[in-house]
Amino acid sequence: MTTITIPARYKPWKVAATDDSRPALTAVFIDPEAKKAVATDGFVLVHVPVEIDGTFPESGLLVPAAFLGHVKMQGLPVVIQW
């Protein structure tokens, strides 16, 4: 099992694009080599540290920003497991 944790003080999904015409920008990219979450709206780019426990694909992972925002609105910590 792999666990990705984004610390509570960081909210990279707030920077991700909301326009569906650019689907790659509507997600947060988890970079396993740098241990960062990266998001952009085409103008602003943010990268924040993440904790990764377990094995992870070398190519990284795109997580929909809307999903991360909904998890945070529920008051839950942002932890992704698979």
C-alpha cells in the first residue's frame, strides 16, 4: 500500500485550473522523485512538499484538483492510499 500525505497548511488544488478545455491543468501532479505536489492554472505555478510512504510509479500521478478540494472541505486530512 502506498500513502501520499499533503500537509494541512498547503492547498495546491486552489491554484489548479478550473477550465475543462485544458484537462492536464485541472489536476495536481504528484512528483515522486522530488516528493512534491505541483499545480498550475497556466499563470501561477506552485510546488509543495508531500510525504510518500510505499512504492510509487516513477512517472508520477495526476490527482483531480476537485477531488482534493472536496476532501479538504469535509475537514479530512488529504491522504491518498492505494
